[in-house]
Amino acid sequence: MSTTETHTHTYAPRPDLTKHIGGPIAAMQRLEERIELDETIRELVKLRTSFVNGCSFCIDMHWTAARAAGESEQRLAQIAAWDESPYFDARERAALALADAVTDVGGTHVPDDVWEVAAQQFSEAELANLVVVCAAINFWNRFAISARALPASWVAPAA
């Protein structure tokens, strides 16, 4: 089956898959706790990656977390077009470019120029943690999308 075929789906959640893989989920949560990276960069990367992957559950979660950490609605809305937006500094732009490349690793293979710009902004330890953040949020996006996890802030319309 081609990956470009269009398929329909409902927005009804599927079974709670976390009930069946407690160990791996706990391990991923422990991994997240051990990532050493600036919280602003971390949330921007998680939000951008979730936009790229189309994960409504994670967009909701990381938008909410970023707002709680003091991010403005304007900057958060600009994540969709970060590369055209003046709202992000060089360090944030480097992180977002790397996040895009890692998220599309099959298509980009993380180009040298993207890596070099990131390497100018981050130490080797920070780069390693940044790649782990990208890998982790891609896992969470794929898991939540597969399970059709509904955004926590969503309220079903009254019948």
C-alpha cells in the first residue's frame, strides 16, 4: 500500500494502549526526566514537531505547557512558520531547523548545514540532548496518533 493513499478515520479514541505497555511508557517518562536542555527550547521543539506530525494531543499538551512556562500566544502561533517569523532568536531557529530535519530524517538525513548551524548554537552535550528530545517527541506523536488520543482540553459537544 502506498503511503500517499488517502484513508479516512474517525476521531474516536482507540483503546488505551498505555495499559498494555507500562514498562516502556515508564521508561520513556524516565528518559524525558533526564533530558538536560533549556525548557523554552524543549517546549518549542516539542510543539513544532507535533505540528509537523499532526498530533493534536501533543500540540494541545505542549501549547499548554509552553503557556504555563510564560510563552506568548503570538510566539506559539508563529511556530507553524518559524522559518519565516521574526519571533525566534538564532538559537531557537537552529533548534527548530534541527527538529524539522530529525522529524523528516528519512527525507533529509539531517543535512550537514542544518547540523553545523545547530552546532554553532549548542554545545555537544546540548546537541545530544536536543536530538533525544526530537526522538522522544516523535515517539510520543506516533504513539498518540496511532491511539487517536484526544487533546486533554477538548470537550465533546453536548448531545
